[in-house]
Amino acid sequence: MARYIIIDSYECNGCGSCVEICPEVFALNEEGDKALLLDSEAAITEKVEKAAAYCPQKCIEFD
Ligand code: SF4
């Protein structure tokens, strides 16, 4: 079964680390204070896992 990436927007502090690590999947919103997914069905690649591991808020999750 496919797993999906989830960003807990409440916890996200907009640090941009995930965007730096994996710009194919993550971007910052217009205000630049929250991360969002460019593709809600993006595959969970190694880079995505790395972005999740380095997220200081631990708010990138997989479901
Ligand atoms: S690394 Fe985490 S806290 Fe930083 S912008 Fe991405 S989701 Fe938000």
C-alpha cells in the first residue's frame, strides 16, 4: 500500500531545511513560514526520508 507524506503545519517553523534537502517535493508557502508539498502523492524517496530525519520540529511524517 502506498504511503503518503504528511507535514504537521502547526509544528512547522518554516526553517526551510526540507526544501534545501529535497526541493523536488517540499516548498515554502508564499508567506515563507510553513512548508508544503509540491505533490501530495510524491514517493517517499531517500531524500524525503532524509528531509524528515533532519526536520528540527519532527513534523514530516509518513502515513
Ligand atoms: S524542515 Fe520541518 S520545520 Fe523546517 S520547513 Fe521543513 S517541515 Fe517545516
